[in-house]
Amino acid sequence: MMTYTKSLNKMARDVKLLRTVDYEAEVPKDGKKYRHQRVLRQQVAELERESRDLRTGQSRLEKEMRKLEKRGRSEHPSNEVIDERLAERVVRLEEAGRSTLKQMFNVTSQVSELNRLHMSMLQLLESVESLENKMDKNIPELQREISKLEFNMAQTSSTLSIIKQEQTSHRSTLKSLESTVSGMGERVDIDHGHITSLQAQFLNATLRNWCRNETVEIRRENVQDSRIAALEERLETHIEEEEDMLPATTAFPESVREETLFNRSTLPELIYSLRELQQEYVNLVHQLPRDCGSVDGKSGIYAIAPGEGAPLLVSCDMTTAEGGWTVVQRRIDGSQDFNRVWKEYAEGFGDPSGELWLGNEALHRLTSDNCSSLRVEIADIYGKKWLAEYEGFYISDAADGYRIHVSGYSGNASDALDYQNNMQFSAVDSDRDISNTHCAQNYKGGWWFSHCQHANLNGRYNLGLTWFDGTRNEWIAVAFSEMKVRRRKNCPT
């Protein structure tokens, strides 16, 4: 019994010693809390509860012993019975004590293990804090390097995007030119022999310059039959003059007389070659499509021949609304100056693959039979797209000032051209509007002005490109525009 009591007292002292351990003393001064310290405190609390339970059990056993002693004295049982009972109780108490000591030993071992674990955790935390400090020092430098890399990548991406766009544009232009040139390749090979023959004949000293000037004039006027007839008449007159001068040439050297006779003999051959060249040129032009509606191919650049006149190099839209559209105006970036004179607007300017004005004369040739439709596509500075379509559209000739005629509006951009319908075209050097001011001069571009405009897609870029939305009573600030024409399906070809 005394041994058991001593063991209990020792266990109580161990628990009290554990309670006095300051687990907060080794906590870092920055106030961080760690979970393993909380676990240690919980286990110490459990040991205290077990110690209290053991002391309570010890008290109960002592009370039982005193009760047994009193009962023995009162009942006076025999010493043998008392000894047996006491022996049994002592055996049970010793067994319980050994079990409790074993548990206490296990708890003490766990506490020691936890202490070692605690020290290891503290060392690990110190290592982690050291790594964190090193990382904190390196993070700003890493962030600067990352920022540089991101900037370089963005710059490279932008450059690549621009290069890809340029390559796509170049490929599209080359494909269109290849498509147009391939159809004319064989004809050019045939014409090459005739042109070589003509060049050899033009080397004659007395007639070369004269014939070259006449040939250029003939081609500029599309080599009309009347010009050929006039040329023949002038050549015959020249021959007659030479015949009249023959008697006087007897005084010339023999070489000069022979050269003159040679020139007279080659004149009929020259006239025949010119007629042949004229016919081949006319045939070549007649083989070209009238407009993009007659083109069999993808969107791109094509040569067309609408009516009488020289061929045109145009941009064809073969995808929008079933295709067949001939682009006559385009604004994208302000790369072209649209503040031009009447003659330039009549002949056209710009690049078929970029910003352009096809020309008032070309518009008249395309729409003179009043059998065309107009499609106007615009995008405002906010990226919103707008559309205005006119079922009827044609431009009169130069004598009528290239007057505009539109009808049958549909779309979401409002019928802004109705305000300028039936107006002549005005340019910076030709004021044909009905306003008291010079609208073309004020708005820096040629257009069909009235008082002055509800729509103007040829003004100065980033300032003068506008379209009036009558449904909202607001002006649309235009960043992109494209005007294109197409023959109506119900019109004869």
C-alpha cells in the first residue's frame, strides 16, 4: 500500500513539473502560434485529469480501508478472514497501481517524444523563416525581370501581328494579280511577236518619232477606227508629198534616196500592223469581265472593263451577301488624302487593296444603265457596325456633274443619302452644292453636297467622316467605310 501511494505521489510531481514547463517561451517574437504547442497543452491537461482521477481513487481506497478496519473492530471477525480480505484488496490495489504506473510511464515517454518533436519543429521553422527572408529579398528583382519579359513578349507579339497582316495582304494581292495575269499570259505571248516587229519598223529614222506619237495617241483613245482612218489619210498625204519631192531628190546622195524609197515601201506594212494591234487590243479588252459580278473566283483584285473605256483594276468582294460586289470607295486608316481636285475624283485614286476612290467616271460606266444597287458598310469609333443599302443607284455623266441617284433604302444606318439625292459632285476646285458656303472646301473632301451634308465618307479622316442617324437624331462618327456596287439580278446582262 505504501509503494502504491509513493508511485501516485511521484506521478503527481511529474504532472506538476510538466505544468510548469513554459511552452510559450520558445515561440518566435513575431507572435506566430503553432499547432503542436496547442497539442502539448491538451495532452498535459489530459495527464492532469488522469492524475486527479488517480488521487480520487486513492482517497476512495483509503476510505474503504478505514471502513474495513472499523467494521473489523466492530464485528470482531477472525484475524484470518480479515487478513484474506486485506490481502485480496492489496493484490487488487497493487495490480491497479502497476497498471497506473505503466500508463504513467507511457505518458512520460510520449511527453519526452513530444518535446523532441517540438525542438525539431522549431529548427524547421527557423530554416523556413530563413528561406522566406531570402525569397523576400529576391522577389522585387524577379518581379522586375518578369515585367521586362512581359513587355518584350507584348512588343514581339505586336510586331508579329503586324507582319502577319502585311503578309496576308501581300498574299491576297499576289494571288489576285496571278489570277488576272494568268488569263492574259497566252495573249501577251502572242502579242509579243507583233510588238517586236513593230519596234523594228519604228527604228526608221525619218518616221520613228512620228509613228510612236501617233501610236500612243491611238492607244490613249482606245484605238478607234476613226483614228486609224485619219492616220491612213495622213500617211497617204505624206506619200504623195514624197512623190512630189522625188524630182528634187535627184540632187541628194544615193543613200538618202534609197532610205526614202525604203520608208515608202514599209508604210503599208506599218498600217497593217497597227490595224492588227488594234484588233488584238480590242479582243483582249472584250474578254475581261464587265464587273465583279462576272468574275469567277475568290475575293481579291481583278481587271474589269465596264462599257467603253480603258480597263479598271478593282477590288472584288465575293463573299458578302452572295458576292459580286465592286468596291468603289474605302476608308480604313487615313493613309490616302481625299482632299483632291475635280479631275482626280473623276479619274480615281488610291490602292484597290487599301483606301481608294474608284473614280466618278468609273462609277458612271458601272451604273449608267440604272441597273445597279449600292451597299454602304460603316463602323463607328466604338466598333459598332452599320449598314445602308439602296436598291437603285446610278451616277450621271461628267456633263451632268456626276449627279447621284439613290432609291429603295434598307438597313440600320438611316437613309442619310436621301438628303443629298440628285446632287452634283463637288470638289475643292468645283463648288456645285446649293449651300452659301463651299462645302467641299470646308469638309476637306469631294462629295455630293447639298446644305452641306447628312453623310460624308470622303472628309478628313478622324474628323470629317460622318453619317447622320435620323432615327436617333445623332451623328455617327465613322472609323471605317466601304461603298460597293452590284448589278441587280432582274437586269439584263
